Amino acid sequence: MRVLVACDGTMQTKEALRYGAQKVRENGGLLVALHVFNSNKFIDYDVFGAEDTGRAESMRFAEDASQIIGETGKEIRTRLIVTEGNPEEETINYAREYYMDLILCPPSYKSIIRGYRKSMGMVGRKVHEDTIFDEIRKPRLSVLSPL
């Protein structure tokens, strides 16, 4: 099983990494944590070093993901990828290119689920979408898996 976690630095991302590690531990395979610095936000805009500040924060998110992978993924195959661009596009492209079996996204990246679902439908492939909620029915993770 190939599990992709779209990492944005939130608590839900940390939970998604742990959940993804457990799925890979149960089924074998690979856990991929993908963090994309949204460089598009800074096109024609860099007031007072905003892009540098954003990049530094982005690297902290990637370091957090690396630490969680180190803690939870000791006996499984893992990979951390840090890149830049549009998070939705980069995640969808990676998922399609490497045939990911399960995609986990925090609520802030719900658009990735919609975009991937649409792209899979365009090539005639069905997918299953689900949401994992907390005890008060607040969305914790968006889950997508090709059928």
C-alpha cells in the first residue's frame, strides 16, 4: 500500500502521518509525507521579507513531519518530500505519477481531495472519499482511495 500524506503543519497533519504509518504497518508498503511550500503566494509580493519568513515556517513544518515519521515509522518504509509550487497541483501530480493507494489530507487541503477525484474521473478511474471526524463531529482528516 502506498500512502500519501499532504502536510501543511497542522495538528491534523500530524494525526494523518500517524494514521498513515499505522496503515502501512498493517498492510506493508510506503508512507510518503509531501510538504509543498506555496511559492505562488509570493509572486510579485515580498513585503518586509514575507517570503523568507514563510520559507522558514515551511521548513519547520517539514522538520515536524520528519520527526513524526522518525517516531512512528521506524519499522516501515517512509519518504519525506519537500518541494514548492501550488500545494494542490503538486500533491495531485505526485499522487497520479506514483499511483498512491491512499491520500490523507488535513481539512485545509480538502481541495486536493476534490481535485484528485476530478482528475481520476477524467481518466475513468473511480475513487472512494471519506472523512474521519473527531468526537464532536469536527472533520479531522479527508481520505481518498482509488477503487
